[in-house]
Amino acid sequence: MAGLDGTIINTALPAIIADLKGIEYMGWSIALFLFGMSVSTPLWSKFGEKMGNKFAFNASLLLFVISSALGGLAKSMPFFVFARGLMGIGAGGMGALPYIMLGYVFTNIKQRTKVLGYLAGGFSAAAIAGPIIGGWIVDTFSWKWVFYINIPIGLASMLLIGLFYQEQRQLDKGPFDLLGSIFLVVGLSMILFALQMLGLMNNWVLLVVFILGIIIMTAFVRYEIKQKDPLINMELFKNKTLVGDYILFSLAWGAFIGINIYLPMWAQGLLGVSALIGGMALIPNSITDLIGAQVVSFFQARWKNYQLLVLGITCIGISIFGLMLTSVNISYPMLMFLGAFSGFGVGFIFVLLQVKVQIDVDQNDMAVATSLSYLIRILAQTFMSAIYGVVMNLSLMHIIKQSGGKVTLEMMNKLSDAQAVGSLPQKLLPQMRTYLHFGLHNIMLTALVLIVLAYITNYYFNKKSK
């Protein structure tokens, strides 16, 4: 459901906006989902420690199912956005808890690596099917069924968990860290809000919100250090190896999201294909993601973690460097080919680092360490998607000035829309595509900096380890 929902919504959004008449809320339907997922992830892992992972996971499933039903029943865009926020909270538990549960079920590291590969493969397969299934559902039935489809899947999942998953660990009966949870939710929400609204609100206002968020998160850290049963054990960050894992997660996912967001725009804006064909440019990426997740255990028996991480980072780097070197006239097959390398790299790194996070800490800290790795990936994607947006805007504004008023930012916004591009002056299209290519090139250059930092981080933290 989580993998499917991540891509199926993109196909359904135009129909949702047309029906509910709220284009100004479109960005919020994505942002609130991410907000809910980000701030709830550490809470779900702690909830699992207190009430049991089985209970917590079923609770997250139930919330996702109910909020999916509310999304399908929405009669206005604000209510739909509210439902998406609730879905994000449910998705936070659905995303983090399975990896924690698998860590307790499969104590053998080689076996756990294989099973994590299957789990990642299932997610990738759902992500591949999302645009195709979403388009078919919207065309055949209604956009509402994009959300109603979650109800039977969710209920079936709850039944399977109820029948087959047995909780085998002792629950933590201590008090829940309520004040720490409030600090975390408010602080993270302010930081994420400031990042998501870059370019849409007054920058000084966003800077104040961001700084306040940092202050609250600082207070959260100081408060947690003093607690006997903290929401997040700050002692974890004294573990040098674990910190290295987290930094690598953030750098790899921050670089990868640049390809995931802008590869479809590359196809639509430079090649002039439709939104559906543009989205399909990511299919090879998702297929190789699945392959990368499956082959980790084979390589792990032969190579060290340092060498394996170099391989994964290099694959993402090939996509980024290759795209950065391409001309404005790149072919669609070449675009898909270059994007495929990053999929293999991120699938490979995900399984490798997820297992590494779990074995780099004590068994008592495995749950919170795993949920933190999930949170860090979300935050890295959110932060870098905002940064890439700023890089694109600054690049376009800089080069548009050279056109002498012939090309405007409004015209550039229409370039990636196959229907709207016909209204643009046809003689200016080559020039406008050159401008867009300049912006995309700068985004890939920014992502390449993260890849270089990933090489350095891997060398520093893992070169001398086994």
C-alpha cells in the first residue's frame, strides 16, 4: 500500500483537482503526507515498544485504511488534504515497523538481508505498478477508487498479521515520553514547513519558522538526554559507526531524489512527451531498484561493506554524472538507461545499510535505530527536494534575464506540460529547452556534490571496518 500510494497519487491528482477544484492545495496534498510520515515515525517505534509492534503496526494500518476512505469520500480539497495528512501518519508506522519486526524475527544476518531484499522488492514492484494501475482506475472508475482500493488490502494485511505474527519480546511498561513527543512533532513540523514552502512564502518568515524549529529541536535533544526512558536515546549518536550509516543514508537519498523528481521533467520538458510517458521514464529505475535489493546477499558473502557501498554510490553517481554530461537533445531510451543505474544503487545501498544499522547497535536499541534511519531518509528527501527547487528557480531566473524579456518564468512553467506547450511561441521552444537544460544540469551538479561527500563519508567511517 505504501509503495503503491507513493506513485498512484501522481496519476490521480489532475482528476482530483478537477473534481474538488483546489489547485492551490495541490502541493499541500503531498507536503502534509510527508509531514505526517516524518513526525510520526519515531512515535510509532516507541509505541511499538510500549504496546507491542503487532498492535502498533495494526493500528497504523487501521489509521491508513480509515484515512484512505476519508480521502475517497472528500467533497472539498481542504478535507482531502486533511485526510492525506492522516494517511501520512499511518504510513509512518507502516514504513518503519516492518523493518523493526523483521529484525526480531530473523536473527541470522544473512537471512535477514535476503528478507529485507524481498520487502524492498515488493515496495519497488508496487511503485512500478502505481502509475499504470492509477491511470486505469481513474479512466475506468473514478479517482476515489485510488483510495478505496486500500481498504481491502489493509484489512487483509491486518488479518495476516493477526494470524501469523507472534510477538516474542517483553514490552516496555514505563511511562510514555509525552513532552518529548510534543517537542519532536512541533520542532520537525516547523522545519519541514519552512523547507516545503521555500519560494511560496516570504523567505524571512520561513527563516524565522526554520530557526524556531531548530531551537525547539535543540530543546528536545537537551530534554531527552535527561530522561530515563527517552523517545530517542541520544547515546546512539555516540556510536561513530551508526552515525556514519545515517550520514550515508541521507546523502544517498538526497542525491537519488534529484533523479526521481526531475527525470520525468527531463522527458516532458526537453523531449515534449506526455506526463504518462514522462513518468514511465522511471520504470527502469524501479526495476533495477528491485534487482539491487535482491542481489545484496550474494555480494555480501564476497566483499566488505566498504566495497559494497562504493559500488552502490558509484551506480547512483553514474546516473547523475551521465545526466549532467548529456546535451539538450538526449534520447528517451538514453534517459531511461542512465536513470536505471541510480535505481540499482539505491536498492543495493538500502538493504545493505538497513541491516548495518541493526547490527551496529545493541538489540535493545534496534527498534529506535531502525525508525531513525527511516526518518532520516524522509528528511533528506524533503530537504533536498526543497534545495533542488531553489537551484532550479535561481538557475532559470539567472538565464531568463539574458533573453531580454522574450522568455518569462510563466512560459517556462508551461514547457513541461504537453497540453500547454502548444500555446507557447514555437520559435522560442529550442531556446526555452536550453534554459531548462541549464537548470537541470545545475541540479545534477548539486546532487553530484552529495555523491562526492558520500564517497568521503564511506571512506572515513567504513574503510577500516570489516
